[in-house]
Amino acid sequence: MPVDLHTHSSCSDGSDSPEELIANAAAAGATTIALTDHDNLNGIDRARAAAGAHGIELIPGTELSVRWERGAMHLLVYFLEPATGPLQDRLAQLQDGRADRNLRVVRALQDLGIDITYDEVEREAQGQGIGRPHIAAVLMAKGVVPDIAAAFDAYLAKGRPAYQERYRLDFVEAVELARASEAVPVIAHPHTIGVSADDYGAALRYGASIGVMGIEAHYSEYSPDTRAALAALADDLGVVATGGSDYHGTYKPDIDLVVGRGDLAVPEAVVDRLAEAQRTLE
Ligand code: AMP
Ligand code: ZN
Ligand code: FE
Ligand code: FE
């Protein structure tokens, strides 16, 4: 009973429209899909309508990049409805910060002597939810780099010459806002949060203590051992071990919906556990 709780559509930096994403999920046999576009809920209504037509359950969500003293902390927020609310009302500010950052990245690339314009990036993204993968795709189309990964390695990743910071919510604040919106905050792909394997326990325990309700254990890019270790840690902390592919369509060409790199299997029971967690917030 395949489920996938981490996906991106063309409303952020995925290549599938919400309808295409749901059709592809149905073709993969999925029963539940969470749409988790970065910083916005723009695709939720369309995805939900398509999911209804395909007999799939749609969990509305988003993925936020939050301020945290160490690495890149991403927070998945589940059951966040496209409506007004404490977290929803902050999303416009995050989108403004993203737009401002995107302009600075393009300017930095221009300063490095690269022929790229913001118009080209907007055209690549079809005008919405613009992110670094779109900039990477323009660099690839122009022959500046061979592929998207190379664009990050050479220019766009943190520490590379065109990297620019953007406005983020603080980790604690983001968790509080999510819960106040009756939505379930989950630490995404915890291997990017900037702690060594030995320190995971402490970092994730801290997360649980401030209200994080899940840890993404079943992630495409993790080995079976890592998934099992993270799931055991989630159990110890009394939070849900969630999972998903982080599908982006052609922007992450080696990741498929539902199965990730081929070996991903997110337990269907995760869906009920997340729903139970959500009910405690009502
Ligand atoms: P942004 O939200 O615009 O800062 O872009 C973040 C997105 O870029 C992530 O969700 C990934 O899809 C993608 N990304 C980040 N780092 C890399 C990388 N090293 N290689 C390929 N894609 C990446
Ligand atoms: Zn992304
Ligand atoms: Fe992420
Ligand atoms: Fe993601």
C-alpha cells in the first residue's frame, strides 16, 4: 500500500503540475500522497481535486527552511490547510524572502560573468514558486553546467560563490506556528541538520521537546540501516517515523514518486499516526 509524504509540484520546484503528480502517483499505486511544495499551498486545491478523482487521499502540506544554528533544517508541515491561520499568514513573507534571494543569486551569477537573466529563470519556473533548481535548470540549458547537481556544486549550494541567504522562520517559531495552525511539524531528511550521527539523539530530542511530532526516517537517499536507525530513534522519542521520496520530477531525475531510488517503502501506518498526532492539536 504505497504512500509518499514528501513531493513537490510545479507550484514550487517540481516539474509535474499538481494534476500530473497525482496521476503519476495513482499510476504508481499510491493510496496517500502529501504535497509539500516549498513555502506555499498553491497546489493543494488542485491536487486534492485530482486525488479525489483518482481515489487517493491527499494530505495538504508544505516544506519550510528554518533557522537553526547548525545545518540546513527543513521542516515538513502536514495537514496545513490553504486558509488563513497562524502559519499560513506567514507564508507570503517567506515567498517575498525567496523572491528577493532569487534576484540576488542571479545577480551574483551575472557578477561571475555568466550570461543569465531573471526573465529566463521566471520562464523556466513558469512564474511561480521559483527556487534554486530552476536557476540550475537555466544554467544547464545554457551549457554552463552538465546537470542540475553540477550547478549546485559549482554555484548554488551553501558555501559556493552564488549562494545567498534568505529570510527564514526560526525553528522554534515555525514549530509553534505549525501547531497553532493544527498542523503537524516533522523534521525532514535529518541528515542535513548539521549534526554527526552521534549527536542525532540530542538534536532530535531537542526537536521533540519543542513540539516536533515526527522525523522523516524513510527517505529516498538513506540506506536501509539509516532508515531503521532513524525510525528507532523516532520511536524512542515518541514521535512518528514518517517518510517520502522528495520527488521533484525532472529537477531530481534519479528520484521517482513513492519508490525513490527504487527501494523506498513508506509504511502505510504512518498516515494514521500522523492523523492521530494532528487530532491532539485540535
Ligand atoms: P531553495 O528552496 O530555492 O533554496 O532550493 C532548495 C531545493 O534545491 C531543495 O529542495 C532541493 O530540491 C534542491 N537542492 C538543494 N541542494 C541540492 C543539491 N546539492 N543538488 C541538487 N538539488 C539540490
Ligand atoms: Zn525542492
Ligand atoms: Fe528539503
Ligand atoms: Fe523537499
